[in-house]
Amino acid sequence: MFSSCRLAKSLVGKGNNNSGWCSWFMAAILVVGIVAPVSAQDEEYVPEGGQTAEEAPDFSAIDDMLKLDEEVLSDPTTYSYDPGARRDPFTSLFQRRSSARREEKRPEGPAGLLVDEISVEGVFVLDDGPVVQVLSASQETSFLLRVGDQLWDGDVIRINLDEVVFKQSVNDPTALKPFREVVKKLR
């Protein structure tokens, strides 16, 4: 109050009755502070488009589109999730999945061999490169493989005189690489 009166004196000037001017000045500020917001509330808000509240835009078309989208998404025949090469986020990480590829019927011969089911029996060096003889536990027969041959879950990467390196495909979402190298030693 003291600083307001000092402000009033500086604006009005020095007169004989300083306390009267201060009271009148404070009363005027009080009236303006109360009347201005009340009068501003009486005005009707008009948006930039010039429409009033009674002329609000019709949102029924948008509501119809949203209902149609909900119907399409709720119908199981029209929506399906394709995870691609990624893990399905809707399946539990705690359940151990068996590989669907392992349950399929595998072809006969080297194309149906699993890296985990074979053992290295011998390595031969021929004119056109090394060849490895592997024994299959599931097919109970032996096969000759070269570098680049495809197995059911991997490839032959390298053949040395005492070991063979396979690149096995891994379907594990927590693995950094989608494959691992498996080294099988000569027995």
C-alpha cells in the first residue's frame, strides 16, 4: 500500500491533500481490476472461422470413420500380424518354443541333416578341394559334404584336416546374430 501511494503521488504530482489522492487512485485501480475481467466474460467467443458455438462443425463423419476402422480391426479375418523375421511381441518369452522347422518333414540326404545330429568321421583332400565324411544320427547313414553345401539348419563354411566349421541358423530373439558357428572335431 505504501509503494502504491508513492506511485500515485509521482503520477498525479504533489498536492496539498496527499492522502486523498492516494485513496482515490487505489479505488480507481480496484474498480478497473474488477470491472475489466467481468466485462470480458460477457463477450461471446467467436473462432477465427467466424462460426459461433451454435454453428460448430459436424464431426459425425469422423465418428463414422472411426467406427468403421474399429470394425475392420476387430474382425479376425481381415487383420493378421506378420512378424517377418522378428519375434512375435504377443507371445510369452517364458515359454520355450520348439522350432516349427524341426517338426516339419525333412528331405532325405544332406539337405535334411541337422548340424547337431551329425558327427565328423573323416576328411579327404581331393583335387577340387577338401571333402568331409559325416555320420547322421537320425538317418543312420554317412554323407560326403563340401564347403558351401546346405544342410537343413545351416551350411558348411570351412573344412580343415582336423575339424569342420558349420554356420547354424539360430531362431532365438535374444541372440545378437541370427546364426552361430559350430565347430565339429574329427573323431
